[in-house]
Amino acid sequence: MTKINNFMNDYKLNQGIGLPIAIIIIALALAGGGGSYYVIKRQAKQAREAQERALREGDAKLKEMRMMRDAMTKSDDAMMEKEGGMMVPGYEGIMTDKEVTHMIDLTAQNFSFSKSEIRVKKGEKIELTFEVKEGYHDWTLEGYNVRTKKINAGGEETIEFTANKAGTFEYYCSVGSHRAMGMTGRLIVE
């Protein structure tokens, strides 16, 4: 309180019109602080509404993706029935009398692949989708002269080749010293 009295005495606000002006200035300062409370409250409400809208849109997108998956499954079933194919438990692919396609999803993160071993049958057509979750990598298959391009995190590439040689073949990342650091795996063609 003494600081306020000293301030008022220094500027002669305690005489005449000075005191009402000081009170008005203090009232305006307090009102301005109250105004910012309502601004923050309004911004929080807008953020909450945006979050709820994003959740609703996410639910709609998830339903759409599920419907697409179901439609694709029905389409695959119809194609297999038409072409004389069959599903084999534990096998990731489509088998028909004409051709066997083995679909493989492989991800890379710093210095490792999601699978250290992949088994296929000789003569199978391989469709490998390579996705990089972290870092900068590629997938190189020794003995087949097959490789993906070098990909940054978030990218992917799908390559196709036929497993026409039986044996065990090493795959690895050829970026820098990643192979030496253990970023390898084995493709076993039976």
C-alpha cells in the first residue's frame, strides 16, 4: 500500500482529478485481464470442438476403410473362385492353377528389418512391399540382382520378382555400413 501512496504523492494524484484518473486506469487494467480470460476460454472451446470434429471424421474414415477391405475380400474370393484358386492357412498369397503370388510386407527401421527370415517356394512370384518406418534404407537381395530404391522414413516401394533359384540368399540394406551393423535377413527358397 505504501508503494501506491508514494506513487500517488510523486505524481500528485491524490489531489484534484488525479485520483479518479488513477482509479480508471487500474479498472481498465483489471478489465483487460478479465477480457483475456474470455479469449482463452473461447480458444479452448474452439480447440475442443476441432478435436471432436477430427474424431468424428476419423471414425467416418475408419468405417470407409473397413468397407473397402470387405469389398476387396469379396472381390478376392470371387477371383479365386473364378480362376480355380484356393486359400492355404498360414500362406500370405493367392494360389491358382496359373500362378502363385507370395505377398510379403517388410518394414525397415534403423538397423533392422521386421523379418529376419522369409520362406518361399521355388517358382513363386514374389510381391514385396518395402516400407521404411525410420531412417534411410533400401532392400537388396543377393543372388537375384533385385533391390528397391533408397527410401526415406515414411516412404515405400513394391517390387516383384520370381523365386527361380533354390537356396538361402541374404538380403540387406546397402546404405552406408548398415549391413555390417546387422541390417540383414535370409530369403529361403525351398
